[in-house]
Amino acid sequence: MTAPPVFDARGLSKRFHMGQATVEALRGVDLQVSAGEVLVVAGPSGSGKSTLLHLLGTLDEPDAGALTIDGTPASSMGEAERTAFRRIRLGFVFQTFNLLPVLSAQENVELPLWLAGVSSGERRRRAHEALAEVGLGARRGHRPDQLSGGERQRVAIARALVHRPLAVLADEPTGNLDSGTAAEVMELLMSLNRAHGTVFVIATHDAALIARAPRRVALHDGRVASDERKASA
Amino acid sequence: MKLALLALRNLARNRRRTAISLAVVATGTAALLLTAGFMAFSFEGLSEAMIHGGLGHLEIALGSASAGRTATLERSPAEGLDDWEVVQRQVEALPGVLAASPTVHVAGMVSTASGTSAAFLGVAGDPARERRMGFSVKLRQGDPVPDAPPREGEDRVMIAQGLAQALGVGPGSRVTLLAVDLEGMLNALDVTVAGLITTGVQELDTRYLRLSLGSAQRLLGTTRVSNLLVTLDRTSRTEEALASVRSVLAGHQPPLAVVPWTERAPFYAQVEALYVGIFWFLGTIVFALVVLATSNTLTMTVMERFRELGTLRALGTSVWQVAGLIGLEAVWLGLIGGVVGDVLGAGLIGLLNAIGITMPPPPGAVDPIELRVVFVPEAFGGAILLMLTVLALAAVAPVLRVARLRIVDALTHT
Ligand SMILES: Nc1ncnc2c1ncn2[C@@H]1O[C@H](COP(=O)(O)OP(=O)(O)OP(=O)(O)O)[C@@H](O)[C@H]1O
Ligand SMILES: [Mg+2]
């Protein structure tokens, strides 16, 4: 209970300037995420879900507020350190899967290990294992365009987890999937969380997905409107 | 999985566009090879024509005669070599030397029995040695002057066509040569026209004649020669031979000057500069065209893959790895295009040479020339290096674009 939170956000604010207009995407968000948690960020379109995930993922920097990830202040990291931090400690899942089309499923999953300098034999073994875990062991050699949407997202999830990150940030991971496939993907994320203790922060509109989440943070106009945990958790 | 391999696979994504880029690079490469080959042919042809047309690779003359007048083609034996046969033996013993052949230059008047006369420029040499050196006299009519030294009263000459025409003489005609001998006296020599020749140059054909060494020395009352012309087995050995001939003759009294053909050939430096200038001009055009075309495609590639590049950055790929991915695509284009261009260029050169194109005589020349394109081995490697440079330049803007990419913008890019 005394371990530092994986994400500790205090008063995060982010503004965008579009010509004369200024959009306040986040207006002082406080959020603590502990090790092993699965968290859904809900809220209407434009409420700031993606912006929050970008900040948590060190893909963008806040205008105000402080963010500490696993005890390290994000503001203390330079560009190269943030890149290395993402490579080693974080995983990403996108609505549009974002697999490299010229690489096979296996090679896509190997990518984070390759970036981390893992040897080729070790890479192959771990990517194979990660694909088997998402139920795609038999489709290793397929290119993304030979896979269905659900299968692609499973490959992307394997890619996000293969290097055993602290946390995975998933922005609308089921946004491009039908409801049945979406439920399977959510189930997969939950089971991977149980197996590895990886933190999942999932931004979504999907009511079914929100309903299954152990913890829900609702954003409204860039502010945290509610933060609830399931009674059973 | 290497970055270079990933770049290669990315190239295969838009096959049509890649094919067009490769075609541009390959065409540029082949164009440069053909240009280089044609220039080398022209230049080699010109050089060899000058060397074997009478310049030789090296000239050995009296230092005092040569000083400040290296480019002089006509040398009076007044300032000539007395012991030329000794020098000849020394030089001909050196490796790579085909022959060191004596020449005597004589200028004067030639007149016919009917009273027509004209100025002439006579060159006398050693016919056997000149043949060995590849000096060819282009005989158009009649016979050459015999190799053996002529007996007194049996002197023969070969007259250039233009001069023969002006005098109205042909093979078998008798003419008289008048010249001032080395004592300053006017001397005359009756000779028979053996044959008509051409120098290949119209201007020179109106004044030129050739005679044997013995005849020229008789006319000038001397046993000296104007100079020795040295010819080598290969033109590329000129520098090396220059040094060895100079060192062999270093102690000679009076001092001798050894001058390479490049310093004696008329307009050599200008012609070389002209060729190099033309080559640079064409090269720059090809360079600019290929840079523009490939830079445009690479930029389109970056734009199209914005989201993918953003994803790579999100996953922790460094800026330089992502920029390198685009740079490596450029390198592949340059390398593959260059190699294809080399093959294409070699094929075209072979084809042109097989067809055999004859070109009209260049200005001032007499004979038409057979067009050939030379394989310049250095140009094949050079063209690939050039294309790599071209592509590196073309990649600058796209790579900078990647380096400046904001991850969040790239991820939300549609
Ligand atoms: N790069 C940007 N430039 C300008 N405005 C932006 C930018 N990114 C986000 N915004 C604005 O910030 C606000 C929050 O956007 P964000 O993408 O975080 O919302 P969201 O909750 O993810 O919405 P959605 O559910 O539609 O994905 C919106 O008003 C959006 O228009
Ligand atoms: Mg969003």
C-alpha cells in the first residue's frame, strides 16, 4: 500500500491554440494510478481523454501541473530520456492498430524488443510467446493486411506487452471493432492484467467496456467529473 | 530485422513510385556514363591523334632551344643535337620506350621547273622507327619515301595534297627545294615527288612535305637533328617515362630539355578544359534533375507515413532512427538506381559500339571519324557515388521533416 503510484498527476493542464481561439483540453486533472490497476477514462468526445493519455505516455507535455511516473518527474526528462522511457517502461495500443504493414505479425511484436537491443533468438522466443498469449500463435507469419481487425488489435496488444512494460496506454482500443470482438479484446486486457500486473489506462466511449472496468474516471470539459471503483474490487 | 532491411521493404510498398524514382536515377547514371564514354573517346582520339600524328610522348631537345618555347612544333637544327645517336641509344634502353626517333625540321621554298613556287614546311625522320612508334603517314597517291638513306641525287619527297595542288605536281614530278643552311647560305636540292600525303589537317596540307633524314641534312649542310621524339608503349606511362628519361639525361652537356606531349600539343589545355567544362555542365543538369525528382518522392513518402512514423516514435524509436529509415530509403534508391544505371549504361555503350556510327569529319579535319564510346571504369563507380550523393541531398528536406515531427500530431494525422 506504500508503493508509489505508477502515475501521479497533479493539476495537469493543457491548452491548444487554433489561430485566435484557445482550447482548454485539460483544466487541472488530478489522478493517481497504482501498480496493477486497470482504469477506464470515459467522457464525451472532446472531453480530453486522448490529451490525458498523451501526457501520461510522455508523448506531449503539460502547460501546467506535475506528472510523476513510477517516481520520476516527467518534466525532468529530456527528449531522449522520454523516448527511452517509453521504449522500456510503456506500451501503446491505438484505435487504428498502427501496425507496420511491411512487417509480419511476429516482426511487429518483435519491434519493441529490437528497439531495446534484445538478441534475435530471444526476440523470436518472446514474440512467439506474446502472440500465443493473445491467441495468435498460428498467424505469426501473416502481414497486417491478411488479418481481421480483431486479430490486428491482438497483435498490437502483444506488441504493447512483449517487453513487459509498467503500463499500457490504450486510446479507444475497441473503437474500430464490432461489439463482440470488442468484448473479447477487453477480456484479453483484463486477463493480461491479472497475469502480469501491467497497469492499463484505457480511454473509451464504449459503454460495455466502461461497465466491465474495475475503475472509471469520467472526464468532462477537461476536468475529472467522477472517479469510481467497482464495489467488488 | 535491420533498419536498412525495413527501409528496403518500405520501398517495395509503392512499387510504381519506386520504379519511377529508380528509372530517374538509372537514366541519369546511364546518361553520365555515355557522356563520360563519349568524351573519353573524343579526348583519347584527339590525344592519340596528336601523339601519333607527330608529337610523340616526349621531346628531347637542346635546353637552350626548348627554354620558354616548349610548345614550338618546328625546331631548327641550328640549335640541334650533335650526339643524338648516343642519346638515342640511352633512351631506347629504357623500359616502355618504343623508339626515340630523330627529326629534322626545315622550312624554305619549293619550286617547279615551270617556275611555280610555294613556301614549304618539311619534316624529316627515320621511317622505320616512325612506323614502330605508330606515326602513320597517310599516303593518298604514289609511293612512300624509301627507308634507306638516299644516295646523292636520288632524294625523294612526299608532298601534302594541298601543296601538290598549288604547285601542280604529282608522283614522278621533279621539284627543287630551297633553304638557308646552317652557315647562312642559300642551298638547293633537286628531288623527285614519290607520293602525295595528307596530314589530316587542311591548313597544314598546303605547306607540308616529308623527306628522309639524309635529304634534309644534305639540304641544311649538317649532321645534327632538331630533336628526338620518344614514343612509349602506353600513353599512361608518360609521367613515369618523363622522370626516367630526365634522370638518364641529367648529366648531358649541353643540358637537354625533356618535354611531355601535353606541354607541346596545341590547345591541349584549352581542349581539356572545354571537355571538363561540358562534362560538369551536363553533370550539374543531371544532378539537379535527379535531386528534384527524388526529393519530391521522398517528401511524399514521409507525408503518407506520418502516422506510422509517429507510432514508431511513440514506441520509443529515436528521432535519428526514424530519420535514418527515410535516409536509408534514399540510399537504397541511389544504390539500386545507380547499379541499374551502370548496367543500362554498359548495355547502351555496347550497343552504340556494335551499331558503329560514322560521324562527319570534325572542323579542320579531313577524314570522317567512327564514333565509339569508351568504357571508363572509374565512371561506373563514380556514377554510383554521385547518385548516392544526389540522394543524400534529396533526403535532406524529408529527413528534417521527420526530425521535426511532433508525435501527437503524427498520431492524429489522417
Ligand atoms: N492538436 C490539437 N490542436 C488543437 N486542438 C486540439 C488538439 N488536440 C486536441 N484538441 C482539442 O482538445 C480537446 C480535447 O481533445 P481530445 O482529443 O483529448 O478529446 P477526446 O476526449 O479524446 O475526444 P474523442 O472522444 O473525440 O477522441 C478537443 O476540444 C480538441 O478539439
Ligand atoms: Mg480521443
